[in-house]
Amino acid sequence: MLQLLRRHTTASPSNDVARLRARLAAVSAESEQHRRLADERLRLHEADIARIGDRLRAEADSRRWCHEFEEVIDALNEQLTVELTHRGWPFLVDTTLTVNLEVAARGDLAAREAALVILRQAEDQLRQLKGVHVYHTHPEDLTVTARRRSASVTADVQLRIDLYATNERHARTAAVPLLAETATVFGRFPGVTTSVPDAGTFDISPR
């Protein structure tokens, strides 16, 4: 009798743990299902908002209500969680990205050549970004501080960003993430850092 009681006593906690684990797994599965459903509802909601915005823009174009449309959208977006997109106008944003390079090279000429190899590779990658145009950097555009076996090189890389915005303020805001993306491209190269200019210094012009 004592042996049976001992076996029952020792087996009970194990069974409780197994039942608890099963309940936790069921709750976790149910929670994951609710999360997926919520994500899907959010995706459908955002898609509906996008379709509404597309229809409104098309209606504004056909009725020549472009200016009025932008004012209405601005007012609505202050009250919406998912914003309607603006019709937008083409703008050009010109700015300069300061790039600092640490290169292993002796002397001014070798440092310029080593820096230009990196800059050319980065420029090629930047040209793959939609709406970003990078001007060709020339050797005379570089500032070199040579040391015995290495050098610090500073380059002012000229960029032009082509985008759509409702006004100059929106254009400045829209250009910031694209400029950050260009800085990320340079940051992939060893020994390269960038100084991103303030949005207030951007040169904005309609296209």
C-alpha cells in the first residue's frame, strides 16, 4: 500500500507539468492565430485606405481639383491613423553628403586613388536607388591629410533626389530617409563614415 502511494505521489507532479505545458501550448497557438488574424485585418485595412486614396487622386485629376484635394487630404490626415497619400508634384532635392574615408596609402596621390576606388563603388550602388542621382566625384574634390602609412580623405558627394511631394516642406521630409539610405550604402565600406546634412540646407526646386 505504501509503495502504491509513493508511486502515485511521485507521478502526480509530472502529470501536472505535462498538463500545464499542454495548456500553455494551446494558449500560445491561439494567441498566434489571433495575431495573424489581426495582422491580416490591418493589411486589408491599409489596402482599403490606399484604394480610397487612389480613387480620390484620380477624381481630383479628372475634375482639376488638385489644390483643393491636397488641402482636404492634409486636414484628413491629422485625424487618421493610416494616412491617405498625397497627389504630389515632382521636386528636385539637391544636397551634399560629406564622406570621410580612412585609407591605407602613402602620400597624397595614392590616397586620392584609393579613396576614389571606394567612392566609385559606392556611387555605382547609389545609382541603383530609385530617385537618387549621384554626381561623379573628381580627384580635385577630395581633401587629403596624409600620414606615414595611411591618410584621411574627405569628399563632398553631390546628390540629387527626384521625388513627389505636395510642397517644399513635404519634399524636405521625404528626402530625409532617402539620404539616410545613401549614408547606409557608404557605411558598408570599411573605414568610411558620413555626415548627413540638415534638411534645412537642402536646395529644393520644382521639376
